[in-house]
Amino acid sequence: MDSSAPAKKIGLLGIIFFVFSGMIGFDGLAATAAVGPTVFGWWAVVIVVFLIPNLLMNSELGTAFPADGAIYDWAHKSLGPRHAARVAWFYWINVPFWMPAVYLIASGILSLLFFPDAPVWVQTCLAISMVWFTVFICNAPAATGNLVNFVGGASKVIVLLALVIGGISFVSVHGPAQELTLESMMPRFDDGFRYAPTLVYLIVGAETVACMGGALKNPRRNIPLGLFLALSIVLVLYSLAIAAMIVALPNDQLSLVGGITQTFSILFGDHPAGRALTVSLSLIAIVALVTYIVPWLMASSRAAAEGADANEMPAVFGKRNASGSPVGANVLTGVVATIALVIYTFMSANADELFWSLFAFASFLLFVTYFFMIASFVRLRETHPDTPRPFRVPGGMIGAWIVALMQAFVLAIACVVLVFPDVMDGRISLTESAPTLIGIAGSVILIEFFVRRLIPAKQSDTPTAG
């Protein structure tokens, strides 16, 4: 065989399945359903003001500047090493706080199924055990990733379809617990708006596809088309699954950590067959949650290891085992996740509050990275005007600024609401927001300490050439 033959490129179908594998998750599903029927009105707003601009921006960045590091590389090229290092830090550090939040859902499902009266500490211990199981899997040879993606993708589809089919069947027999009318679905700043940032959280991540621009077949057409098609299907599945949760039980009875199992138990009934179906589907949901975390931990740890190789993160992140897995970053993730679960358990009154504190904190850190990406997008238009752009956001610099500002506006509101959930009602509770504020302040101080210590000031504003 000719070794110089070009590698087979990824087509439109490959992009769609990549999005399905990496972007469908259940961790924000119950919180999104807790917004209530108005969630569908807010979906429309988020799609127009955030999702479409985000897909346009990622399509341009992915086709013009294909790079494995995505946000990190774009920041390096446009904003310089220090900002790129901040991106790497924020991208990594959100995982040790997001992972335990996801596993609190898994442990909440187990508790609801087998020991419903167990205290929050039991769920915390279960979540910690899942954290270290994930670290163990990620330290194994990378070949396990293919099996994980296959099992995870199948599990997600099974659970979502079960919610959709069960919801349709339930409504046809019993009627909805909450009416879904045009009036009830209109956007409103009611009590459920505190969970509205999950709408943004559920649809970010398009840059993971866009960064493969150089390996894609006909990227000018397939990146934007693939992202729009895939996310349209994801939005339909999400919307139908969320609708099933809304029609099954009222908002005030929906648990953020056990909402999926609650919904299954109502949709399929309390008789033996229904109970068996609820238990089986709930266990499949747990498998989906675990397999959902594994590729994200692998990606964030490898990015951190590359940062350590470039002396932009502490050397411990670059430690690898015999199979090449970034064992240093993986173990550090497990340590931080365990500490976070223990500390936040002391600060929280119940499992739902514990989940939301960790989820809000992790989401805030993740959203920060997207501010850097937006800035990189505008800056690259100015610093690299002659770089070929197979796909270009229309409207010149004015169009680029409009796309950037629309996303930044939505992200800014989401960040504020994550920290101060009742701010739209004119209420700010420092007591309620303290865990999130403390976590954000501690993370920023830690990141700035290492960024300024490891990267000389003279390099801080020197973008990468090319």
C-alpha cells in the first residue's frame, strides 16, 4: 500500500455521529425540565441569539484554523500564551467539579431505586466511588475509548427514546401533569428561570467538531451543515424528553438528581413490569452518565498534559503511564473531585442543593472558556485577514462583531444567573451563592498564580505566528 496515500476523511455522517456521541448528556436534563413549560420559549430565544451565532463562528474557526487544541490553539494564535494557558486551566478545572455533579445524578438514581431514605452522605460516597472508577478507566490504554463511545451512544439513545415513547403513552392515557399550551410555553422570568442556563450548557461544545476541519471532507459544506443537522436532531430529542418529564410531574416535585427515575416510575407505573422497566432504564441511564464523562476527562487531561509539556501548567499534569495515558492529570482530577464533593456536602442541605452548587460552579468555569473563544474569533479576523476561510461568517467585521456580541450577551446572563439564581426577581442571597462564589474565587486565584509564575510577562501578549 502507498504510505503516502491520504487518510480517509470524515464525511457529513461522521460529523453527525460525533456530535451525538459527545454532546448528548443527561446531567442537565432534569434541571432544564425544572424551568417548566416556559423552557420551550426560552429554547427558541437561545437558538436564535446563541446557538446559530455559535455554529456560524465555529464553522469559520474550524475551517480556517483546524487544530487539535481548538479553543486553546485559537487563543494561543490570537491572544498569546498567558490567555491560552488560562483557557487550558479553565477547560481542565471545570471537569473535577462537573464530574461529581454528574455522578450525584447517578448516585441519586441508585438511591431512589434501592434506598430512598438514605442521607446525602450516602449519595456522596457513591459519587466518589464513581469518580475513581472513571479515573481508573481513563488511565487504561486509549483503545478502551471506542467501546466506551459505542456503549455510551447506545445508552443515551435508549434512555431518550424511552422518555419520549413513555411520555406520549402517558399523556394519551392520563393527560399531562402540566399543560403545554402556547401561552404556558412563552418565555417568562418566573421561579424556574434560575435553571435556564442549563439550556446553554446543553448545546455548547461545537468546537470539538470544528477543530477537526483539516480532517473533514468538504469542510466548507459539511461543518456548518453537519453541526446544524446534528444539533437540530439533538434539540428535538432533548425537547421531547424534557416534555415527557414536564407532563409526568409538577416542577416542585421534580428532583434534580433523581428526576429521570422519577419520570420513568410515573410513565411506566408501579406494577411489576413497570417497576422492572424503570429499574432497567435507570441503570442504563447510569451507564450513559459514566460513559459520557470518560471521553471528556480523557480530552481535558490530555489538554492539560500538553500544557505541562509546554511549561504552561505544573509538570505533574504531564506525567504519563506506560500506555501513554495522562495519569498525573487524571489522578489530580479525581483528587479535586473528591475534595469538592466532601466540602460541598458540608455546605449543602440536600442532594439537589449539592448537585446544583457543583453544577453551577462547573458550568461557570466552562462558560469562561467560551468568552476567550469569542475574543479569539474577532481577534483572528484582525490579525489573520488573509488566512483562507472556506466558511466565513457573512457581513465582514460588522457581522463578526454581531455574532460575537450575541453569544457574549447570553453567556454573561447565564453566568450571572448561575451565581445569583434569583437575580431576575431582584433578590441576591450571598448565603445561597457562597459555595459558588468561593469556588470561583479560589479557582481564579489558583489559575492566575500558576499562569503568572510559569509564563514570563514578556510572552504574555505575544500571539503565536502562523
